[in-house]
Amino acid sequence: MSEFKLHCFGESGNSYKPALMLEICRLDWQPVWIDFFNGATRDPAFRHDVNEMGEAPVLEHGTLRLTQSGVILDYLAEQTGRYGAENASERREIWRWILFDNHKFTASLATLRFLVNFAKTGETPVTEFLRARAITAIKIVDGHLSDNSFIIGKRLTIADVSLCGYVFYGDELTIPL
């Protein structure tokens, strides 16, 4: 039995983030696959037993169950002593970028990717809006990284892990990265 279980599905960049963190920390973990596209997260049993929010990822560690990729990344950094903040100022900066990721970067990229690749909506005013928003968010990150090797300081942190989740699906984003 693995120490960590991650409820996830392969098409989810938000699931990829904690999976990557578990891997780079070399933790003993196993995926618990969620059949998202057939409605598993909308099932009342899933919402009752796994995540009331009906989302992936979900991390189980002993009796602890965590949801939301940023919270999971923070927990894993705390547990391992790796890729987290070294002081209060750095912690605030990490969370500033994780919140930017969740509200602007991933929110735009993930929703655009879903609409274009899975819902097959074609171009609509919504996809045009999301594409413009995603391009703006990418430019912000690119601008920051033009002067820095990492998002925070001179080392990899959970802010970098958070921001990379949907970049690995670049060929599905219909946006040049």
C-alpha cells in the first residue's frame, strides 16, 4: 500500500501538478483514476466520499484528505521540506503566483483547452475571450521568467510546479507557447 493516493485523471493539468510534485520528491504514491468524462466527479457518492466540490485532484495521506492543487502542493512541500518557502516573505510570493496561476493562467488555459478539445465548441466569443486572457497571462509569466530562471528566487518552488500544469498540454492549447 502506497503512502499517498492521488485521485486524478490524465487529462487534468491540475492533477498533473501534485503528481509531478510526488514524483520529483520521490514519494511512495499511487494514482486512483477518476473517470471524469463519464461523470464520476458528479456522482453523489464521489461528492460524499471523496470530494464535496466534485473536483480532481484529491490527495489522501493516512486519514488526511486534501483537495485543490495549490493546497496539495503546499502540504507536500511542508511534509518533505522541499520546494516550499524558506521564510514568510517567500511564502507570500509563492502564494501570490499560485493564486495568479489558479485565477488567470490555469483558469484560462484549462477552460480554453476543454472547450476546444473536449467539448468541441469551435471558435466562439467565449473561446476568443479565454484565448486573449490566456495569452496575456502567458506574457506575464514569460516577462517574469525573462529575468529569472525560476518564478521565486533561484530555485524550483511549488509556484513553478503550479504554473507548469497546463504547459505540458501545449499542443492542445491552440496558443503558441
